[in-house]
Amino acid sequence: MTTILRNLGTLASSRLGVAMSGIEVSSYLSFCSVTRPIFRGVYAANCIPDIRKYKRAAIVVNTDVSTGPGVHWLALFYENGKLEFFDSFGRPPQYFGLHIIKYLQKYQNVDIVSIPLQNPCSSVCGPYCIYYILKRSLGCSKMTIQNHLLTIENNLDRDHYVDEYLRNNILTSNAPGNIG
């Protein structure tokens, strides 16, 4: 996994203009006691492992290949035989090419989060993936997470909310259980 993280580089995503590397994404999810039990790593699109052997698992995938600088972060959450595909821009898996499509075809039950949440001009896909995995780890449903974020009507304000939430919660305590 270290090689994969190193190869993703630092251009994969950013927190409101500051690059977020694969190592940073992995550190957030590995540090948090809520996500640590199910988090299985950060991977490039051409190196995604099969997570069906776990009852519950979450991974973060960069849409670039392992030899590339990194492009965009996606979250995959697996529970009870169902794989959730989360893209903060709400784009379908086909948008991301053959590696992603082939990976998802291995799963019989795939649920796609198709609601755009992130501002199209921002680069906070990493924090959105961390937020999504954190909230799913806490037992919040996909719909609860989406509906809560959509109460923040301006998507740039939503981006700031997600970034601040992570800064204020995931590195302080064990991450609060409430959605707000």
C-alpha cells in the first residue's frame, strides 16, 4: 500500500486550494477510532483490491493510475453485500473510465451516490470522501448524509462545512456521533 500511496503524489485533491495527498487521506481515516476498524486503504484506479471478503469495509480510490500524479478521490463503502460508490461531484462510474467500471462489475449490488455535493470549481474531494466514510462508519445512511449536506444550499459553503467538520472533529476526539 505504501508504494501505491507514494505514487498517487500530492495533486490528487485539495482542501480548498491546499493539495491533499493519498497519505493525508489515509492518515485521517487510519487515525480516527470510528473509521479505523473498516478502513482498508487508499488505492489508484488500477490497483483497487476486492473488499467482498469483509463484512464492512471502506476504501478511497484515486481515479488516476498508480504511475500518475493523482486526479480525483472517490469513496467506496461496502456493507451487507452492497457496494456504495461515492463521488462528491455526483458523476457516474462511467465518467472515470475502464478501471473503475471493471472494478464495479465484480459486485452484484452497487449503489451510486448521484447527487452533486461539491462545488465544481473546488478541489475538496478528499475531505468529502473522508466525511462520507466517517458518517457511514457512524451508522448514518447514504440518504441521511446527502440530505444533511443539501441543507447547506450553496455548494461552496458546503465545501467549507465539510473541511471544517473534519478539522474540528476527526483529529480532536473520536468523532461525534451526531450528524450536525
